[in-house]
Amino acid sequence: TRGGGGGGVAASPRYRSGSIEWRDVPDRVLAQQPRGTVRFRLLIGRDGRVRDCRVTGSSGYPGLDAATCAAAIRRLRWIPARDTAGRPVEAWVPGSNEWIPRPGVDRWQEVEEIRN
């Protein structure tokens, strides 16, 4: 278009580090004994930090969905996307986090085991 821009995304963001874990879920949400998969889209900034998170498929637990996005924004880091000129640019990436209870790891399951 002769606008002088880089012309779109030539290289997509690549995951660098960080994780989303049960410790990121507030106790009030854990009390519901949530499980399921949260699907989302992340906006990766030019610095590799998550700038926005949008749930595209709910786990069925709004608190778990919110905790997933909050943790993604706080803890995940990416190598930013690059335009055709090699400059870092913002870009969206899809993602998901499957919340599966594991004995001895998940706080709410440990509480249940103690009661039995």
C-alpha cells in the first residue's frame, strides 16, 4: 500500500517461559473443585509480555477462567512476533490450559483426602 509499514506478521510469537498452575487459583475457586479446559487468545506485546487475554472456551467455572487469564498475563513470557522488516510487533496467539486434578498436587483434592 506504499504506507512504509513493515507489512504484517512474518514470524509468530514463540513461547519462552512461565506456567499456569493450581497455585494461581484462589482458594474460593478451589473450594468449587473446578476442572476442565480453558481456551483463550493472548495478545503478545512487542516486549514479549502478555498484554491481554480473552477466553474463547470456558471451563464452566468463571473463577477458573479468570484465574487462567490472570496467571497468563502475570507469568507467561514470549519471544515477540516480527514483521517483514524484522521489527517486534503485537500479535494474538491461541492457547489452552487443561485443569486436571492430581492427587497430592491439587490443594482441594488434598483436603478431600484428609476428610475421608
